[in-house]
Amino acid sequence: MSQVKIGLCALLSVGVLAPQLFAAGIGKGDVFGQGGYYTELGEGGGTWAIAGGGAGANLGRHLALFAEFNYVRPSLTLGGVSATENLYQAGGGARIFIPVHNERVRPYVPAIGGFLRAKAVVGVNGIEYAHVWGSGAYVGAGFGAEIGIAKRFGLRPEFRYFREFWFPQYGQGSQNNGLRAMVGAYYRFGVK
């Protein structure tokens, strides 16, 4: 018997003998939108609005994978000099749900990572002088909760700590720490 057949037989056996391991959430997915605040810590940091969305899939009762895309527009003005950035985040991760006996509120720990792309524009007295592109990556973790409002719809307040790693364009790269507080709304598919 091939290894694939052995694996399928083992999976089927576990599903028959211990069906509680295969929660009803397998195969269910969701789409979500989210918005909140993005804070970079340290020198040159600040707090700005962040918005985005994505999609996810439940792999079981206590694990969901997701992909997301977010947009932030940081800006800073000192005197007549301004710097504005368009920051794009594309990534994803896992939500690990903490077992509780409440189906309406499901706390979780997200583990995330992804890529960053930014375009900075520097201007003096309203005239743009420089455009600089940068790329990087980020990783992070936090805590959140799914709050079910209806069978298919709910909210996800979430708080994350993250670390950004900017790739060196001219010499050494830079790193930032940050915080993110968001509230998302999700719509779930495959609910009976």
C-alpha cells in the first residue's frame, strides 16, 4: 500500500473512532474586513489609521489559517518639510483558539508574518522632491477574540505586537517594533 493510502486510512480511522477531533468547522471559511490603529515605536514613530481585509479557512475547532492585506498611510510634518508614506502589508498566519465552553466568544492567539512594501514621498512647502521605495518583512503575535453576533457574522477585536525588518537598499537595513489594535468583521461560509 502506498504512503498516501496509509495516510488516508489513518485519517478516516481517526475520524470514525474520535469524531470530536474533527470539529464541524473543518472546511468552513470566512472573509473579513478590519480597521484600527497602527503604531510604530521608537524614533520617528507615530500612530496612524490602518485598514484591510482578507480570507481564512478553519482547519479544525482550534486552528484557522488566514491571509490578509492591509494599508497604512504614515505621515510626518516638521515646519515646511513633510514626509508621507504608502505602506502595504501582505501576509497571513494562524489563529490558535483557546478552548472555552462559550460558542459566542472564542479567544485566540494569532501568529502572523508577511511582506512590506512602502513608497515614501518627501516634500518641501507642498512640492514633492523625492520618491523612495522600500521592502521588508514582518512577524508578530498577539491576542484577540471572535464574538459571534449571528450564525454567520461576528466581530474580531485584536491586538498585535509586531517587528518589521526593512531590507537594506544602501548598506544596513533597519528594524522597528510596533503595535496594532484593530476590530474586524467577518462573514462565515459553510455554516449549516
